[in-house]
Amino acid sequence: MHELHAFVNIFVEASLIDEVVEALSKIDTVEELYEVTGEFDIVTLVSASDIEAFRDVLKNRIMKIKGVKSTLTSIVLSAHKGPKCAT
């Protein structure tokens, strides 16, 4: 069961956005994946069993994708509305 969720905002080299999207879509802990306008190029929702598992995905999977320049992460503390809320 995944208990930790984090929004990972990703800055990407413009010429490699399609390749980055494809690589991210193959990571099983990336639950949601959006190409967006604004400050970031891609926004993802990543799940993990704990902070160490999340660190591993971020450091050894996401950050190693060719074209990923940098990330900005927000850990979800509590969900109040949406699919991650307990019913």
C-alpha cells in the first residue's frame, strides 16, 4: 500500500518533452502525469510506501531521465477532496 503521495513538478528541455513524458509514463509509481503550461513543463503525482522509497524513485528514476533539468516536490500532508481522499 502506498502511504506517501507527492506532487513532482518537472522542468524539461523543450526538445525532449515527448521522450520525458514517455519515460515517466513507464514508472509504476507515477499515478498521474500532466503536461502543463506555466512555470513547470510536467506535473506528476507520485506514490511511495515511505519517504525512502520516494527518494529512490525521484533520485534514481525521475532525475535520471534524459531531458529532466530539475524538479520541485510537494509532499501531500492531507487530502481534503479528490480521488486520494478516504471515503
